[in-house]
Amino acid sequence: MTGAKHHILTCGNGLPIAIVQSAANVNDHLVLPELLDRVRPLRGRPGRPREKITALIADKGYDYPRVYDELEQRRITAYIPRRVNVAHPQMHFDLVVKSDLLSTSR
């Protein structure tokens, strides 16, 4: 079975600023460098066009060390939720329970 996946980078208003197409079986985080390379200067505000992305919000599919390294090289702040450790799901549950206990204590 074959297929394709569209990776779309949008600005804060939801307008697409870069699009990359890949095979359906390619992990999202492997396409991120190409997606970032396709960003052109952003226009629309008075003054010089913004040429650099300063922050990136992504889903758990991008929570890999190589993504953080890539973003750090480009001086982009990453906002990516952590993946739950599948081998130790109880560890994530314990953290949630402890944080709930802390927030309800008087």
C-alpha cells in the first residue's frame, strides 16, 4: 500500500508558510529540517520582512533529540510535549497523581 503525507508549517494565524510532501511511512521529525529550509521571509507588517522563525509549536511526533538539536542550531524555541514512555507507562501515571496531590493540598 502506498501513500503520501503533507507536512505543513503555519504561522500563528494558521496561514501555511511552508509545505513538504513525503512518503506515508516517513517519521514526521525527519522532514522538519526540509520544512524549515522552505520558509521564506514573512511579509505583511510595516518594516523589514521577518526572515527567521523564533518559536515552533509541534506535537509529540517531534519529541526527538535530533529535533531539539536542529532547532537549537537555528535558535528556535521549541514547545513540544513529551512522549509518554511506552515501556514504563506507570511512571507517567505516578507523575500525574503526585502533581494532582500537590495542587489539591492546603
